[in-house]
Amino acid sequence: MILVHYEHLVQNEGADWGLETARRGAVERFCPVLMTATITWIGLVPLAIGSGDPGREIEGPLAIVILGGLLTSTALTLFVLPTLALRYGRFEQAPPEIAHAS
């Protein structure tokens, strides 16, 4: 979603692709990414904490794995992906549409 947001900033809002646009896009997507991760975290922590209880032999370890993946994917999305997009991304403004004469 952050790459699509970068594309939106460049094509629809006319921003030039560079450090400032990468920073702006990451800041604008920070709250939605963090809120999604936090709500999922809140839902899975009770399962992870009670992983030793009878009947939770599978749910507990699975919740721990999901929480670890959630933590790393959130960090990668917010910090590593903008850096990679800045280095390798090529976002260009959309060409103006040509009006067809009828």
C-alpha cells in the first residue's frame, strides 16, 4: 500500500519523486499501518500468553509466530520499504491527457 501511495503522490498530487516525497508518504501511512498492527497484536497477545494451557497446544505457538511476523513486517513496511523505494523506485508523473477533437 505504501508504494501505491507513493505513486498517488507523484501522479495525482504532482509531487516530485525524491526524499521529501518518500518521507511524506511514509509519515502519511504510519498511522494506518500502526493501527492495524496494534489491533491485531491486542487480539493475539492473550493467545500467546496462554500458550501453555491445555487445549492451546497449537493456538499459542501459532500466535507467537504471527506476532513475530507482524512485528517484523511492520518495521519493514515503515522503515526499510521507503528506503528501498527511494533507492530503486521510479515514479513518474502521468502524462497529460490529450483532448480528442470531435
